[in-house]
Amino acid sequence: MATEGGARERDRDDDGQFADRIPLEAALAVFERQEDRARPLTASDVLEELDCSRRTVHNKLNDLVERGDLETRKVGARGRVWWRPLPVEAVDDPITDARHDDSFSEGATPVSDDELAAYPPAVRQAITEVDIPGTGSTATARREAVLAAYDYLTENPSAKKGDFLQDVFPEHPAEFQTADGWWNAIQPALKQLPGVDPPEERGHIWHFLGG
């Protein structure tokens, strides 16, 4: 309904209160649409997707936390982030189990000396220190996958996530059943290798700076 000045008046409910035109599902859909489902979002991230006030965004996020659709934590002095929790049925998923294994990287078998010989000392040191899910031969295969991703980036100094999934994952699955599960484990380790410049928040391009 428009007022005399032409501005549109907000609708009211049966009790005379202003009606909320943003459903909870619209706020939840922002999390479901993001490419990296594991990355937490800020209220500003959600605000960019919804046509409403910051107070409304916070109310929606808090309601979704109370409903169990989101989890949240404080970061820094005044910041806060929200993310989708892992579904309960994922407990039996070997990928999820590996990522939450208490022996995440303890006792991991290093990549063979022959394979590491071609890399600079800084890379050899970094690959033995990265956190990678699994132990024994599984951890070895996954470190080899990290090195394969590293090699790919050195040959393609500006690469997207999709490039790694298309060109590296098929030949180095490292016992992961899905490309997304593989990427969730590989990309944090890749960030730790020398010369790797990961995307900034909400970015997509990985760069290799040389060295």
C-alpha cells in the first residue's frame, strides 16, 4: 500500500505489527547456494544476498541457530560467523570420518624421499608438516595429492577450484569418494606450501607466486 507521498508502507499482520517479508528459508538458502559449503559466512555476506536491514539478518540467523539449521561462533572482538552443521547421517561417511579422526595427522607416513628429491627444501619441509586427514598409506596418498595440486598450480599459476577438481582429482583421488570431499582436505594443506597465494575471501583464483 502506497502513502500520499508515494512511498510504500510496509504490510502489517493481523495484530497490527509490521509483517516480516523475509522467510527463514531465504536466509538459509544463502548458505546452500555458496560454492564452498564449509566456509562460514558473516552477517554482511548474508546481507548482500537479502534485501533487508542488518537487524533483520541477525534475527534470521539467530532463529536459524535456535532451529538447528546453523551454528555460530564469535571471532575477534566483535565479529561472528555462521555455518551449516554437518548432517547426522554424515557420521558413517568415510570422508567425514577421516576429517574428524582423532589421529588426523598423527603417525602419518611421509611421502617417499625419491618423490621429494625434486622439490626445494622449503617444499619438502612444508609437505611433511601439513595437516592431512588419515594415517599410514592413506595420509601418504593424500600428501601426494597435495603435491600434485602444487605441481598443477606451478604449471598453471592462476587456477580455479574447478580446475583442480577436473585435472588433479581424477588422477589423485587419495581414497576420497567425491571431488568436494577431496578439495575440503587438500586445499587447506595446499595453502601451507611455499609460493601459494590462495584466494581472498569470496574469491576463486589460486595463484602461484614462484620461489
